[in-house]
Amino acid sequence: MKADNIKKMGCFATFMSLLKGFLCTAIIYLPYTFVTAGYMFQIIAIAFSACLTTYCAYLLIEVKNVIGLTSYVDIGEKAYGKKMRGAVQLFLGLSQFGFCVGYVFFIIDNVHYIVHTLWPNFNEIWFTAVGMFVIFSLLCFIRKIEIFAQTHLFADIMIFVTLLYIIVEGCFVLKNQGKTRIHELSAINSVGWAGGFGFSIYSFEGIGIILPVGEITANKDGYFKVAAGVIMLTCGLYLGFGIFCALVWGSDLQVLITS
């Protein structure tokens, strides 16, 4: 019985860790891509990205089970030699750099908005940026990512609370205006569709934690099912939230839905 309980706790922890990796703050930016890329194109792009991510997760897990390696660079070297090891390191660095820049911008922008709300005369965003840089630099000295595992549940709760608030607010707006506004958007935007497709790939950035989380999960046999379930759940949340916001606010959607 004790072993079963530990296994169940392991599955729940695995689910929450994966969900935090996939259901990221990108969802706050997501509705605006329905404007820039076109609502129909973005629906197809997100669904396609989810399917592609699920397939890639399956391949990663299968490769890890066959060769017993959990490092992406080690897998690259094992499969194609030292040149591929260098290529994997290069693209991992570039991808993480892009993600970090996006998150740093997001955090600085939101923290400054909060500070400016509390102190209206404070307009120096560079000061907020310096403060965030100091905090990020100190966090980089923490080398064991499992230390942050306890924050995953809290972070997921905060994301869901934000989404719930926006949905409730949207319901009141929809009731007052008496009609939907998705007709204000293009089905396919020939100008901004590329950015929307890129964002649909970015939205599933959690693919990078598939191997690290899989290494510490208690339920290794059923790990792919958990991972696939999380990816499909994330896809459903992205699509549902994006479509809802497009129906309510139409062409008035901003880059950040919270604005």
C-alpha cells in the first residue's frame, strides 16, 4: 500500500511538473495571435504543433529507453558523432536564449506595471529591469532544478486563477455587448501568419523537460501517457482560451490579454 501511494504521488508530481513546463505564461500572449495570424490559421497551427510535440516526446522517450541516455547532447553524439553533439549544444543554447529573453521581457513588463500602479509617478522601467536582473542572476547560482519543484503547483494555480478571472470578466463583457466579435478577425492573415505559427511552436516549449522529468518520475512505464495527456490538455486550454477571447474582444485584443 505504501509503495502504491508513493507511485501515485510520483504520477501527480510528474503531471504537475510537466503541466508547469507546457502551460506557461505564453497563454497570456496567445489571444493576440488570433488577430495577427487569423483565428482559423491559429487554431490549425496550435493543433498541428501539439501533435508534432506529442510525436517528438514519444521519440525522445523511446530513444532514451533504447540507449539509456538522458542528456540531449549525449544522445546527439551517440547517434551522429561529435559534430552533432556540438550542433545540439548550439541549438539548445539559441533556443534557451530566446525563451529567456521572452520571459525576462514578460516579467519586467508586468512587474513594472504593478509598481507603476502602486506608485503612479514611477516611470523608470530600466530601474525595474536592473532589479529583475539582480534577482535572475542570483537564481542562476542554484544548480539543482528539483529545488523549484515545490513552486510548480503554486505557479499552476496562479496561471489558472488569472485565466479564470479573464474568463469571468469576458462573460460579463459578452453579456453586456450581446454578440460575439470574432467576425472582426480574418480567418487567415496573409501578413502575420508566420509569426502565429512560430508562436504556436513556442507555446509547447515544455518539450525540453521531457527527458529530465522522465528520469525522476516513479511511473516510468506510463510516463508517455502522462506526457501525451499533458500536451493534449495544454492544447485544449490554449485553443479554448484563445477562441473565447477572440469571441469576446475581437479586434480590440492587445499583445497582453491582461492589459
